[in-house]
Amino acid sequence: QVQLVESGGVLVQAWGSLRLSCAASGRTISTYAMGWFRQAPGKEREFVGFISWSGGSTYYGDSVKGRFSISRDNAKNTVYLQMNSLKPEDTAVYYCAVCLVGCTYYSSSPISYNYWGQGTQVTVSS
């Protein structure tokens, strides 16, 4: 069992920056890939970013590429999502998730992820 708790979501102005945190407990996540997803009202869950267990490989959805950056601190059992140049269309609930198996290379599919956090709301005003 892995418990994930996201934090850091707030109301922020367009072009602002925000860093989300995902703290894991119950199990060390240092050997597992992690992902960030988001879901806006009326839309399907969207892939945001992926980071390998070592942190050596990252991938991003097209809509956030160049603006968002994912990182991890395994000593703290925490994954981060740095969001820059925020746009109103970034408004969504953001979720982190852990992939226990099957993400050796990369996965942008929600079904690949086994445990999810409760989500944190990010609202970007124009």
C-alpha cells in the first residue's frame, strides 16, 4: 500500500508559477516511476508528466511541455511538479500516481498507475 498526498494547489494568476508536492507514505517509492495527471471539469483525465524511478528520464504532455517540470527527492519520498507560465487552461485538479510495474520506459496511460493521491486544486485566473 502506498498513500499519496498532493499539496500546493492554490489560486494563481496567469503567467505565475506554482510548485506542487506529492508526499508518499506507507512504502518507499524510490524504485517506482511516478506520474502527474490533471482533470478539468467536463474533460477526461489528462497526462501531465512522467518521471522514472531514478529521475533520469522525464516526459511531458504536449500542452505543458516547456512550462512544467517534474522532479523527485527519493530521500524525502516526494515528487514535485514545478509549473511555470501558467495559463487559465491549466486550471484543474492535479493528481500524482505511482506505477509499480509496467512503466520501465514510459507510460502516459492512467491505467498503468496503481495508487493515486486525492488531488489538489489549481486555479489560474486571467
